[in-house]
Amino acid sequence: MSEQAELTFVKSFANNLSSHPVTYADDFQQPPDKSLKKIPVLPVDVPPPPERKPQDPVPAGSINVTFKSVKPAQSYTLSVQPTDTISAIKAQLALLPGAPFADAQRLLLKGKALADGKLLQEYSVKEGDTINLMVKPGFDWDPAKTTPAIAEPTLQKPAGGGQITLLPEPTQSRTRSGHSRIPSVVLSPSPSLSPSPGEKIVDIPLVLDTSSIPAAPAAGVPQTSYHATLANPAFWEQLYTFLTSQFSNYGDAAQAWEDFFCASKGALSVSEIAKIRDHVGVIGMAGT
């Protein structure tokens, strides 16, 4: 019985001893025979970091560049900045008399086409260099008939591939107050569109007549009693008070006042419209 009791005590003591955490002293060191062996590191020569190349200085000042066309034989000289984009240079070139429009231009340097989004200095163009000028296929360029691009601006092309141009405004269409008719719009067919045999492609003029729109009186013109009453902010304030008494909903009253005011804006100037809105406190879309 004594041996069995002693064995039971030893097992219980060993279990209690194993449950206690192991603590080490602050100056404890692992024995060398139980330490992990270090992996040998081979000496490898690391190359030095690459040297930073000095950036080329940006050329300052404008340079003169010649744009030469072989067919037809034309030559233009422009003073441009090296930091100008190719698209900006095409726009400057289109302003010269007889030059093709910017959309029709194709610039080449040593047989390589210049991209519109790149800068001139990216092609190492220097003072006095010559750039070849050509027109894209489908464009007919006649220097004798071509006018500067400012007289015939080109808008965004429609889905069909044609172009929209604005015709110059006739002088007689201007009214006394300075308002004028909206310019006519001409839809030109696409240059790549080939007509059928016997078919003729013509331009389609679209004219919007705005002569029926009432115009505000010009500066220096005597005002009538109607305009004096209409331009008085107190008149619109009284109208707004009347409408709020007739409509139970505030939004409906404001909408009714806005309808009356928009119908009369053609006879008011910009400053008069702003004064009325500031006085009444009703602001339209985008503050107009």
C-alpha cells in the first residue's frame, strides 16, 4: 500500500510541476549545442546604383519653323514655342491665308507623322527646320479658295462623319438692341461618302429664325411706360405676394411667378433681371 501511495504522489507532483510555466532569468543564454546553426552567406558584390542622367534643359523662346507642301507648292513660316503641342501648331497654321484646316492637316518630319498630343520639342525640332505639310485623304485643298479657319469654324463632327460649319451672319439681321439671328448651320456630307451613279450630294442649310423673339431695349433708347413698370422690382414683388395668396402650396406660387417672369425676360436686360431676382428672392436655374 505504501508503494502505491508513493507512486500516486509522484504522478500527481509531476503533473502539477508540468503545468507551471517555465521562466528564464534575464541573463539566460541558450547553450551553443542547442542553438540553431547559422546559414552561411556568400559574399555577393552589389553593383552601385545607376547615376542620374541630367535632364535636357527646356529650350526657351520661340523658334521659326517652315511648313512646306509639295502638292500644291506652298510654304508657310510660323514662330512657335517648343512646348506647343502639335494640335496647337496645326490650329495656328490654319489661321494663315490659303492654309488647310487643322482637321485636314498632316505634318511629317523625316517621313514620320507628328502626333497631335505630343510637344514639338519631343521631335527635336530646331530653329529653321522644315516640316512637310500634307492633307489627309478625302480633303480637297485649294490655296486659292481656302479662307482662314477663323472665318469658317468647324464644330464637332456628327456620327455620319460629315462636318458642321457656321456661315457668317448677315449684317442686315442685326436689330436695334444688338441681338441678332442665330447663324445658319450647314451639314456637309462626309468626305468618305461615295454617291451612287447619277446621285449628287449637296449641303443641307438649316436656318433658325429668331426674329419673333422680343428684344430688350438698347442703351440710350428711351424706355416706355410698359418697360419701366416691367423693370421695377416692386411690381414683381407685388405679383409674388398676390400669387402666394392664391396658391396654398409655396412651390406652386414660385412656379407661377417663374412662368410669368420667364415670359417677360426678353424685354429685360441682364442687370434688370438680376435686380428683380435679388429683390424678390426667387432664383432660377443656374442663377439666371
